[in-house]
Amino acid sequence: MDVLYFAWVRERIGLPKEAVETEAATVSELVEELKAREERYAVAFGDLSALRVAVDQELTDFDASIRGAREVAFFPPMTGG
């Protein structure tokens, strides 16, 4: 599946997008796999309350299933003005 990173998440990880092979069933499990890769992922995902996630372009929670998903995107919360 494709994993996309936006804003400061992209800056901390150093990539806008990557293809990931995973056995994870949920977004949270995927995050744990990513955090175990390298320190830069651990830093980017250190505070999940500062992140939002979308699975196949649908905003969801970290306990959402990713079985069969083609895309998971991580980004900071949006603010209006």
C-alpha cells in the first residue's frame, strides 16, 4: 500500500510517499511497524494526538482497519481561519 506523509510529518520522515509491505490490520499496528523502522519514524509518530489519518482518502481513527486499503495518509490537524 502507499503511505503518504504531509506537512511536518513529511519533513520529519524525509519522504512524501512510500510503498509499504505490511501485515498490520489497523492503522495503529502500521504506525508501530513504522516506528520500529528508524528513529525518524519514531519521532514523527511520537505523539499521535498531533496527527490525523485517512484510509483511502476517508478521514478515520487510528483503530481503523487497513485490510485491503490502497492508501494511508498521515497529516497534522487542519485549522480554519
